[in-house]
Amino acid sequence: ICSPGKIDEKLNSELSKFNESVLLISHYPPFGITLDKLPDTNQVNPGKHIGSTRLRFALENSKVSMVVCGHLEENIGEDKIKETRVINPGNADGKKYALIEFDKKLEDAKISYK
């Protein structure tokens, strides 16, 4: 089992290897964006951001083009951290998904939500 510091080090090390389009898939969204915010109707922590601070830090210090995440499947949509597009396609069990179409550059991807 890795310590949090080792996880951060490993993630940052791996992400720094890429200079081209990178797609990162993560269960949790990064911290502090619209996609990690609990609904205002949440009984315990209305409006609280619950995303990953480690992922946020890694994205701020790398060249990831796009993150596809979930966890809060009701937060369907897109947000950005610097130049990184963060996508939550929604709950597949609820027949929700995102279609991500791109030719050569992930940065130019067209996204449609179904």
C-alpha cells in the first residue's frame, strides 16, 4: 500500500511523460469544479465539493487533455481546469452517456450527451 505522498509522486511522474493528447479516466472528479459539488438538496453537506484534491493538483501540473469521471452521476456535463476538459457522462444505468468524437486531437473533441 502506498502512502498519499507516494501516490501523488507516482501520478505526477506518469502524467509528466506525455506531451501529446492524454485521456485520463477516473472514478472521482477533481476537486473544486461544478462536477464534484454535492446537490444543494443533500441533507448532510449541501453544496460541498467532494472531488479529489490529488487529481486536481496533478491536472494543474500536467498536460492532460481530458478527464472522464463519474461518482456524482447526477452532475452530467463539462467543466475545465486550465486547459483540461473534465467530462461527467452521467449514470449508464439511467441510460445516460457522453459520446466523445475526435479525429486526431483530443483537444478538439466534440462531445454530445445522450
